[in-house]
Amino acid sequence: MTAATFPSVTPWVIAATSVIACSVFTFYSKTPEGNAPKDNLPDLPSFVSSDGKLSAEASCTPTAEGGKVVLVTGTGGFIGYHAALALRARGDAVLGLDNFNLYYPTKLKRDRAAELEANKILTVEADLNNMPALRKAMEVCRFTHVLHLAAQAGVRYATKDPHSYVSSNVAAFVALLEVCKEQKPVPRVVYASSSSVYGLNTKVPFSEADRVDRPASLYAATKKADEMIAHTYNHVYHIALTGLRFFTVYGPHGRPDMAAFAFAKKISQGEQVRIFQGPGGTELERDFTYIDDIVGGCLGALDKIGESQKPAPYKLYNLGNRNPVNVSYFVDLLEEFMGKPAKRHYMPLPATGDVLRTHADVSLATTELGYNPTTSLRDGMKKFVDWYKEYYKNGMDKEMAEYQPM
């Protein structure tokens, strides 16, 4: 099998992409030079830690001979945090970037960034739409690679704040690629897509060769737009670009809006756990994938990506676990490891963009990246619950305790 190519698209996709493109144009046309509005963005953030002990230059110095110099966006986030640690552990240099937005309580994000800093990884606090900050980072570090993981996450939240998805997922990606294409040499870019792009597809397992022109959510539409934007920058500017379609990632330091964290919190607080059902009471199924396996795929993509010169490679890969399970079994495991029963409340799936089933065909990633997920759901959930109990052994902070994901 070869890397996925774009099949013909339907008029619906063309129309949807046009809407997103118009939103990006509006976002960028607010300033004379096409940059994002500066009223809400600092001109240049600090490139030194708050205590003055870690500089961007030090963060961008590899410890292994021939090590990569990687910009990791979204290091305050779940996957970015783990990927940055893994890169540093093998001797690569890492500079992080995160805007620490308020989508969920920021203490968890700040704690991740603090642990990274203890491991000599600086996170620059900046928005990706702040192009002067991006240019400064590129000037200081001369990145060989970019691992772009920052995004406005969450399928359901898009019904509440749709514009944040256009700003964070589409406009920010364009800003990043615009700055990347200015560099000499141009860094190679690996970016996060999502299994959500498969949308209303019913054929399983999902393959990179499948059509992805029926997104079920705005989040999915922005991720599909990212793949098309990447194709454009690859074609026009010869940037090497690899997109990774992640399938329901879970594990320690996970996001509180995702099932593992959200359900664990409900169980510990004695509150109802909402379990959504499809037509006729059918169970939703997810291809839950442990964070270490996902990080292995990210590093494999960084190691295998070709140079940003003509003909630059353009690739797409699924990163999943290959073994979807229903949500009730997921809750069974949580009950076992939390040592407490869940108060289950089964209810119809709301019309907020969730799909009934995800299942990854990872054969292409296995062949080309050496991707091999090995963590069973049982083992992964045990590791998550162990972290959760340790992290909150002295009680949950008020902001997180009151946080209610959609």
C-alpha cells in the first residue's frame, strides 16, 4: 500500500472548505500584512523561563550527536507533553510552544509545562497566530523538524465556540506553514490530524485510502482542512508534511474532557457517568490508543519524513490500537481499577458531532513507520488510574472539581 492520495471530492466538501477558507481570510485580513490581529497577542513572548534558569538556546541544544532540533507545539497539552519528553530522553532538542487557553482548567497544563522545564524543555507562552513569535523561535533555534500538536480539541465544544476552531486549527496552521516556508533550510513538518476526519464513514476499519468528505463535526472539518492545506503547501512550497490521524488517545496526564479522565472524576465524586448510545440502544465503540504507542508513532514519523525539497513527501497515517471496544467495557475497567462502581446513565447520543464507531487500519504506519501499538486497554487503564490517584492524592483543585466538559 502506498501513502494516501486525495480521491475526488464532493461539492459539499468544496463548499465546506470554502467557508473555512473565507473564515481564515477574514481572520488574516484584519491587519495590513495579513498577520493575525495584534491587539490580543503579545508582540514577542519571553524566551527564558520565569526563574531565568532555562533559555530557549539551551532548550534547543541536542544532547545526542546528530540529534534533531524540534519545535513541538502544544507542549502544555496531553500528547505534546509526552512527545516532548520522549524526544528529549533520546537526545533531541525541543522547544515547546503553547498559549495555555482556557478550554479546560490550566493548572494541569501548567504542571505539564513545569515538568518539561525540569527536564530542560522550555515552553514559550505564545499563540501560533503570533507570527513574530514564531519567526523569533525559528531564528533562535534553527529547527530541523516541527511536530505540530497544538489545536482546539473536542468534538462537542465546536457547537459552543466554533470560531476558536477556525482560529486555532486552520488559521494557526497556515501561520505556522507560512513561517516554515521562509526558513533556509525549510524544516520538515509532522502534524496532528484526527480519526474524526472519517466522519460518517461506515466501512471499517478506517483506511487512509477511504474518502473523508463527510465530516460529522466542525472539529473534523477543520482537521480535514488541515490535510488539504498541508497538501497545498507541499505542492507549492515543497514542504515535507506528514499528517497523523490519532484515534482516541488516553493515558497519564490526559485531557479532562476525554472519557478516561472525565469518567474517573465522575466515579470518584459519586456522580452519574453518561454513556451515549446509538440507534436502537447500540453501544458506541472506540479504538482507544495508549499515549506511549501514539508517541512512538510521532517519533517514527519524525524519523522517517524526507527533506523539504522538491519532490517533498506528503503522507497521511492512521495511529490507532486496532482493537475497538464498547464504552461499557471501558467503564468496567475504570470501576475495577478505581475500586468503586460507576453510576451509569445510558442516554441517546446528542447531535453534537460524535460518531458511532472508530477502528483504525494501521498497516500503512506499520509498514512505513515501524508503528506497533503494544499496550492493551487493561494495562493502559491501570497506568492511567495509578497516575490519576497519585496526581490527586491530596484532593482535586477547585477549578478542576467544578469543570464540566460538554
